[in-house]
Amino acid sequence: MNKILLAAGVAGLALAAAQTASAQSIDYGSLQALFNEPVTTSATGSPQRSTRVPVDMDIISAEDIERSGAVDLPTILSRVAGVDVLAWSADTADVGVRGYNQAMSARLLVLINGRQSYLDHYGFTNWATLPVRLEEIRQIEVVKGPNAALFGFNAVGGVVNIITYNPKFDDTDFITVRGGTEDYAEASVGQTVKLGEQFSARVTGGYSRQDQWRNSVGVADRLIPNPERATLNVDTVTQLADKVELRVEGGWTHNRQAGFISTYSYGPSKYLTESLKAALTWESKAGLIQATAYQNNLTAKSEIASIDTRWENKIQVFNVQDLFKVGANHTFRVAGEYRRNETPTTPGHTAKIKYDVLSASGMWNWQVTEKFALTTAIRHDKLSLEREGDLAPGLPNQNAALWDRTIKETTYNVGAVFTPTDADTFRATYARGVQLPTLVDLGALQLIIPAAPGVNIAYVGNPGLAPTVVTNFGVGYDRDLPQIRGRAGIRFFVQKSEDIKGQPNSAQLDIMPTATSLPGFSYRNIGDSKLKGVEVLASGKYANGMHWNANYTYTDVEDDTLAAFDAATRYAAYELSTPKHRANLNVGWTNETWTVDGFVRYEGSKDLYYAAAVRPVDSFVSLAGRVAREFDGGVTVAVSGQNLLSERQQQTSGLKAERRLFLSVAKAW
């Protein structure tokens, strides 16, 4: 199979005769109006109707976001079939796709207009550090399963691709003021400016604060501070020539929150992020050529086992790709990428862990017939790891050569879409993804903790940790229901994860002490895991303003842990921590001035970790809602609420989720 996929990628590189594949910028609004459904370019680079993409994808529209009544992205994502959200505090949550969610989950790739937005030191997404406001998001694409060959580095469990409004096409101006219970306060503003046809820009910013959820776990109050968040985002498009365009984006965030680390404990955290991205697009005779460069900077202060830690993580990415057509039925994309990722060790900053990754990828989309399309993609990554600086006395792994290591992995995606009628779509996908070790996994954390008077232990990384390889097969069927202006579908999937990563735990010693080094606890590959599941979804919309959508997800995880390890001890008992059942129901109504929406979510029981113990979490039902009135002049007044069924509800092993009510006044022009 690998040889066939590799041949397809090489064939794309060898083709010389090419035609332009698409326009420089995509006017999503015009295309959505044309097809009467969301349009995406992220899977293949060319505009495609959401029902025709060669991956399992759900799209959340700007209207969905507005009507959600939510004040954060994890709440919005939790209503998508197959998405799991673990909300640890008022603004700290982890998001997973089709199981395997955990504290500081590293299986999800999050993009903002193509820029990686997860934090590379732990490989997780801190949703409060995303610089975009909800009002500037055009759509959110939720892609399920491993998709690294199509979407990029480390897309293992799924992808959340956030597309903001393009200031070239969308004149998005807004101001929103929101207040709520528990001292919630938020303000956000956005302004779009245009200088003729050559230059467009949008600037957005905002600030929010709130009281933390009640201390229901008995930790010191200083470990769970009240959340605060400030953001600034700039997005510009410059038409340099008739067929050359430059898009530059810059983001800044500063936030304080109750962090929840990968070994399931709270600690006060502060994050400062900065990002700058430039994408130059040229509509040439050889195709649509795009060169992209971006840099993400992170400064994070946190606390682990009462020891202060400070992270300084910098990532630089350079990518060049060419998207072109050969004839009417063949679209190719070839790309090369370089990324550099580095952070000083912490605590102490006595050394630096870093790696370079060289990547090459190819994609071939073949419209075999009018009703059948096949997409094949392949990507090869070569990671070169190194460590420079002092080896702290007493720590295990007293050999810098352990970090002189190269990891080579190939990922691929195959997707077939068959549309026998305008109303019916059949889809089959097969994929291989790779979750590469994070900088912390590989040794950026070097923590010495007193275990008893005169006795110290060490928590360290593992420079020899193997990647987790995920393979996935899925089939699905979707049916348009024009009688109710809706759609119904069902999706089956099976997945296998090899070399699952286990976390360090003082209950199991990994590195024996020597005369010069302490006993060590580290990350280990502890075995494999299998998953099978199904998603069922349906929606309808009526002339009287009523609409509804519903989904149900079933997953069954079976861990196959090596005899030397206990999955629960290593915080990797996904068979226990992944709920089997989830369901969502949204019912709403709208007319020219009023909008009403209600959201019900059910999640089955599971076992989660806290304070080095496994704790049962019962199944629960949550209710959210929004009522809004639109006035002349683009003013909307809305009342919304979350977790309305009870004052406090146990949804994870951490703090209990609280009922929150909000009143917002928004103006768009």
C-alpha cells in the first residue's frame, strides 16, 4: 500500500504540463451562496462543497457560533458529533476527537487560517491563547481521524481548522459587551478598513474576566486563580500585482488561568503568546504557488509539585506549495516544509531541547467520473533532535548523545467519494497518522522533587520515546432531505494506536538510581489501543423558522497494555476514560427579529484521574440556551446560559461545572 501511495505522490511531482488550480483568495461567502452549503478548501486546496470532501468533516458556520450562546470555543465544539470536551475549570478545557481525550491532549491539530495554534512544548491546545474573537470566525472545520498528509504536522486524532473572515471580501465590523453571573465581564471590538482595491485589513481585540468555579476538590485556592484573557489580532491582505497577493496576520494574547497539567493536577498558569504569519500567493502558469512563513512565541509560567516552571518556546515554519491541474479531472498539490522547534529546559534553563523537521508531501485529487472522486495524499517527515547545554548534576540520562536522534515517518490519506445521485453521498477513508513526541516528552522537563527528608526523585523526559502511530478506516453515508431542508448521515470507523505514550508516575520507577544520579520517572511507550465507533446525525429546517439538529456517537476502546505497565498508573487507561455514549440535540426558532435556541448534551459515564487516583464520573445531561432580539441599526441583545439544569455539576474529575448566565449587547456594521 505504501508503495502505491508513494508512486502517486512522485507522479504528481513529475508532471510538467499544468494549469492553474484556483483563484488566489477564496470568497467563501459567494461560494456558500452558490452551493447553498458551506464550502472548504482545506482538504485538497481547491474549493469543495462540504458534502464532497474526501474526509469526515463537520463545519460550524458563523451563524452557528452566534446562535450558540457560548463564550468559548470548547463549548461550541462539544456539540459536534464525535468531539469530547473535558472542562477542568471556567476557562481550561481539553478537546479530543473520537476518544483518547486527556489532560493536555496532544492528538489534535488546531489551525487558524493554516497556522498551527497548539503549544509545542506540551503539544496541547490552550484555547484561551487563541488570538481570534468569536465574532471574526467565518467557519470552523472539524476533521476527524488522522489527517497529517492533508493538513500537516501531527494531525493525529483530528483537526480543528478555524477560518476567519477575509478582509479582502468581508467587511466585518463589530463591538460586543457582555456581562454575567460570577462577575463575568467581556468586551470585544473589530474594525475592517480598505484602501482602494490594493489593501484591506481587520483589527480585533478583546478582554474578559470571571470568577473561577467553586473549589470543589479541596486544593489551595491559589492553585485555581480567577481567569483573565486579553487578545489582539491583525489580518491584512495586499494585492501586490494582478496575480500576486500577500496576506499577513499577527496575534497576541495574555491570559491567567487554572492550569491542569498532563498528570491531572491544578496549578496557577500565565501565558503570553505572539504570532506572525505571512503568505505570498502567486497565480502562475505553473499553478497556484504559495510560500508561507510563520513564527509562534510562547512564554508560560506555571507550577508543578509546588515548583515554579517557566517555558520559553519558539517555533518557526516555512512552507512552499504548488497547486495545479492537469486536464479537467486531475488536481495535484506538492509541498515542502521546514520547521524548527526549541525550548530551554525547565526549571533552570540550563540547556535547550530542539529539533528540525524536513517534510515533503504530495496530493492527487482525481475526478474519475462525474459521480466518483479519489484523493490520495502522502507526507514524509524527518525529525532531527538535539540537546545543547549543561547536564544538571543528579539527573538521569547523563549522556548528551542520547538526544542525537533522527525520526523518520511517512503518513498518508486516501479518500473516495461516490455520489450516485445529487442527494446521496458515500465516503470511504483510510489513513495513517503519527503523533511525534513533544519537547517535554523528549527532555525539556527536568524536575527534582523532594520525596522525603534527604531523599529526592527526578521527573525527566525520554529522548528515546517512540512516536505513536495511528491507522484509521472509515465509511459513511449522507442523504440530503429536501423535504425538510435537512440531511441525515451515518459514519462507521475503526482505529488502532500503536506505541501509546504513558505519563510518568511516582508509583512506577522508570530509571534506577546510580551513585551519581537520582531515581527517575519518565515517559514510556506502554502498548497499543484499538477503537471502533459510529456516529449518527440528522438535521432539519422549516419555513416557519424552526430548525433542529441531533447527533449520537458511540465508541468502544480496548487497550492492549504491555505486561510491564499498568495503563491507569500511566494515565493512559483510555478504555476507562473514554465514554461510550454521547448525544447532542439543538432545537431553535427564528423570525425577522427574535432568535431562540436550546442545546442538550448527554455524556455517558467514564473514569478519570485526579491526584494520582482513578475516579468515577457519572453520566450527565447539560442544558444551554440563548434568546436574542435584533433591533434596527444592527444591534442585538441576547440572554444566554450554560449548565442550566443545576448550580454545579460533576462533568470531570476536577472542579464541578457551574451554571452561568450572560447578557450581551452587540452591534455589527
